[in-house]
Amino acid sequence: MFNLFVMQLLNGAQFGILLFLVAAGLTLVFGIMDFINLAHGVLYMVGGYVMAMMTGATGTFWVALLLVPPITLVIGLVLEVTVFRRLYDRSHLDQVLATFGLVLVLSELVKILWGSAPLSVAMPEMLSGSVPLLGPMRYPIYRIAVIAVGLGVALGLWFVIARTRVGMLLRAGAANRTMVAALGTDINRLFMLVFAIGAMLAGFAGAIVSPILSVDPGMGDSILILTFVVIVIGGVGSVKGAFFAALLVGVVDTLGRMFGPILLKLVMDPAAAAQAGRTLAPMLVYILMAAVLFWRPVGLFGRRAAR
């Protein structure tokens, strides 16, 4: 049982890393721009499809992985200039409707280009093995690599945000964007930078998960919902909050789905426990969100920003 717990804990950490990569850019969009972007999950999906396309075109996983970030960055910039920039001064309802419409358009475009059937990306041979855990269980090397890469990206983001001038502007914009604009910063250029970073990170997340999960037109929808949960728990505008909240959500969701039915069997009939476990497990992250908001309404690392 302990070995199973360790394995699921690692699975939860890996899932949390993916959530963080998607949530990091989106929380900056919320915090700095006060912009509701329901199309952010589409960039995660596009990253997966670009990875599948580039892998097929180049025949090499590593070359394709290097190409995904700049390609998704350019896609994000194009969307910012052509669509999102026109919505900054509109109401949140307009932003929700427009970005939801963009989700539908891009999803249909993906189906036209690649079809509705799921695509798969071959795992690189050097990362296709597994390493032993405690006892007879083994854990895939690729999943460990995903965790390591995600932690490296998180460390890089921390350095940029905490130690560079660009990071200073991002932190200042999250705290008070009006003051940043008044001090002479080109706020439109800052918005473009935020969207570019968010698009690149989301696309990269879709790329590295493609050998584990199938690439399909709906893959961005489910992760977007959990990304919003991560942002609310961590605090709007806080990359550090997004990191810790993503790991927390990933672990709670993974362990809840695995061990919830097992624990319920201690007090319920096995059949009823299995049914109740399947019903309650997806609710755990939302219960966690409600508990965090009850204790700290602005999230774990959030603060009330002056606008």
C-alpha cells in the first residue's frame, strides 16, 4: 500500500507540474490585465498538436520539443494583436463570450487540419524505461523527466520574476497596473509579453504531455477548469501561489481518485463505496478550493490589488 501511495504521489506531482505550466501565464493575465481568457486551454491543445505535427515532420522528438515554444509564442502574439487587444477595455462578460467563441473557432480549425481522431506522439527511446520504487513497483522515467523539467521551468520563472527588471514590472503590474502605466511603462508591450509567456508555457505543457496522453480537440477543456481552481487557490496574479496550488490540486485529485474508494470501503459496502468514490473524488479539489477561500478569500498567496 505504501508503494502505491508513493507512486500516486509522484503521479500527482507530475499532474500538478502540468497544471502549473498552464496556470502560470493565465494567473499573470488575470492579475496584471484583469482579463478573463477562456481560450487559454486551447493553447495547451495547440501545443500538443504542434508537437505531433513537428514530430512527424522532423522524425525527432527533441527537435519538435524545441520548436513548440517559439511556435506557440508566435501564435499567442498573433491572437493578442488580432483578438485580445480589442477586448481589454470591454466588460468581463464580453471577454468571456469572445474568448469562448475563439475556443469554438480554434477547436473546429484543429478538427479541419488534423481531424477528430486522437493523435499520439512516440516517447523518446532514452526516456522510455522505468526505475524501481520501493518494492516491486517501477515508475516511468519520462514522468520523472516531466517533473524535473517542470521544476526547472518554475525555478527559471522565479529567477525572472524575482531578479530581473522584466519581473519587477510584472510584479508591479500585478499589484497596481495603473501606477505602472503612469510611471511610463508601455502597458501594451507588457500585456504582449504576458500573453507570449502564457502561450509559450501552455503550449510547452501540451507538448511534454503528448507522449503520455493522446492529443485530441477537447484536451484543453478539462485542464482549463482545474487551472482556474489553481489560480483561485494560489491567489490571482501570484506565480508562487500557482506553483504550490497546482501541486496541491494535482496531489489531492490523484490521491482522491485512487484512495477515496479504498477508504470508503472501510465504512461502506464495497459496491456502494466504489460508486461513492467515483462520485466524490472529482469534487475534492472544489471542496479544497471552498475551504481555502473560507479561510483566506484572496487565496494562499494573493493580495487585494489596487486598480
